[in-house]
Amino acid sequence: ETGVTQTPRHLVMGMTNKKSLKCEQHLGHNAMYWYKQSAKKPLELMFVYSLEERVENNSVPSRFSPECPNSSHLFLHLHTLQPEDSALYLCASSQEVGPNEKLFFGSGTQLSVL
Amino acid sequence: AQSVAQPEDQVNVAEGNPLTVKCTYSVSGNPYLFWYVQYPNRGLQFLLKYITGDNLVKGSYGFEAEFNKSQTSFHLKKPSALVSDSALYFCAVRANRDDKIIFGKGTRLHILP
């Protein structure tokens, strides 16, 4: 295991629902990330947190709302999603946000929006 | 703007044969280059990285990658493929501290028994 745990593993939601994805890292890292993985497309960086402060927000629609209450936990709150938001959402962590830092990924949450 | 390309959607190799998964990049300045692997129903796992120094980088599971500055390439290689190497492989690049890491779209590697 990589030390990064994501729950739930699978989520099906309607377009009017509100749900949250959870990520927890047990590595003592200071940086956490949300990525979106769609089939045959590059991984899309959504949000980056360093020491609980958001340092990057990649023009992500406001229906995605991140929260980082401490350096070990990261949430992605979802509301009024669209079917095109269906994808694998990956959480990752690294020791710090640096140019040569390697990322440790969770197994992801497979999201289906109906 | 920085970018990374993985020209092959899928690569098929017979078990025991050498394998190569291609990656080319475009950055201004010196690149930081990475390979990650994703097994079914799992997140990405770090394989290796190039920062500076020797152009041949060795990583996990017997993989290595060769940095070629003139061809702006960072191909992933292994001398003898195993069936268990079958997975999705991602190349990634970062130009400097202030740039975000950019991933390619991935190459699916099938090792045939």
C-alpha cells in the first residue's frame, strides 16, 4: 500500500446530489493533491494544498469544492455535478511541493454521475 | 508552455523480450522527468525520475529510462518483460519549481505470455 487511503472506492450520484470524497495520508507529508483521470486523457491536476493552504486551483468548476482541515486529510465536496464529471478521482501526497518530489497516490474513487 | 507526449496508446510485447515505452517532452529550460505505473484498480506508483546527472536512470521493478536531450525524449525500457509488467504507464514532466507537473495520457503495456 502507498500510505494514501481514499474513500469511497466507488460512488454513484445523481446530478442534484451532494457528496464528498475523502483522502487520508499516513506518510507525514505536507502537500496533498486532487487529480481527475478520464479514459485516454492526461491526468488533470485539480487542486494542490501545501501545509493546509491551497496553492493551486486549475480553473476547476465551482461544483467541486476542496477542503484540507489538516495536513493528513483532504476532501473534495461535490454538488450539482454533470455526467461529464464521471471519472476516477485520485488523491496524492508528497513531502512538499517541489520540482523533483515524487507523488504517492491513493487507489482513487470511481465516480459515476447519472 | 510545457507538454509531454506518449505517442502510443498501447504496446504489445512478448514475455522475455525487451520493452520500450516512448515519451517526448517540450519545456523551456531543464526538465524534471518522471515515470509512473498504474496497475488495475490502483492509483499511480512512482517508478523513476531524472533530475540531473547520468542520462540512464534506474528505477523500480527492473525498469530504466534514458534521457536524451537532443531528441527531447525519456523512453522507459526493460531488458526482459514479465507478464506482471502489464499496466498503464504515465510519463510526466515539470520545467521548474513554479510549474505544475504535466502527465501524458498514458500507454497501456500488454505483455503476452
